[in-house]
Amino acid sequence: MASSAYTLSVVEKLQEAKKKSGKSFNQIASETGLTNVYVAQLLRRQAQLKPDTAPKLRAALPELTDDHIELMMRPPFRSYDPDLTQEPAIYRLHEATMHFGESIKEIINEEFGDGIMSAIDFYCSVDKVKGVDGKDRVVVTFDGKYLPYTEQKSEHMLSRPRN
């Protein structure tokens, strides 16, 4: 398991490459064909860089070294600091999910059946739009594959010994 100090120093170096480029997450996303949130995840070592995308990311962020690219192509140790939920923007996202969660679940059940949205086969983006009042608004899109719950029939459980 990677130490948090090592991971932090790597993340700082990846963030510095972005800063030196002068590009936004949206600009990098446009150049790589990724979502803006996935680019941010890559630069926080929360997502794995795939071989086909590596040259595009390298072109978008020329400060990335071969070592950075090699490290980003390894499966990351996905984690988060529990204190992160105290950050106001993250707290508000959590609050919105808690406030609207039951209603969202009911609509998922009504539209799809008994199941959940995957956070693995998942796309996320953040966009800025103008509201009807002309003020800036944040649009967070969660686009996850629907996963139905499975009825657990013993005949389908291949790991059980058969008589």
C-alpha cells in the first residue's frame, strides 16, 4: 500500500504539471477526449491512465515525465481523507445527495426496477451554465450504468458444490 505522504507528493507533482500548462480541466478534457472530472481524478491518482490516452495526456501536459505517466498507468489506491467532507463544496454535494437521495432512488426503481447506479461504469462531469436569472449555476452529471439486483437462486451459484 502506498504511503499517504508519497501519494501526496506525487499528486502535488501532477497538479504542478497542470498548473504549468496554464490549462483548465475542461481544456485538458477536450484535448484528451476525457470528461473534466476524469482528468481531475487522474491528476489526483484516483483513476488509472489507459495506454491509448497516455500520449494525449502527455501532449496536453508536457511537464509530465515518463515516471509520472508510468505511475499513472498503474492501478491507483483509491481513497480519500475523511476530513474532506468538511470542505464546504464537498459537504454541499453530500448534503444534496442526502436530501434528494430517497427521491432519486424511488425514480430509479420506478424507471428501471430494483437496482443501483454503478460507480465503476460511470461518467461524471461538471459544467457551468447561466440560470434563467442570469446567474452562474453548477451542473453535476452522474452517468452510471444501471445494475439490477439479482435474485439469488442456488442453481445459478456456480461456486457451490453440486450433488
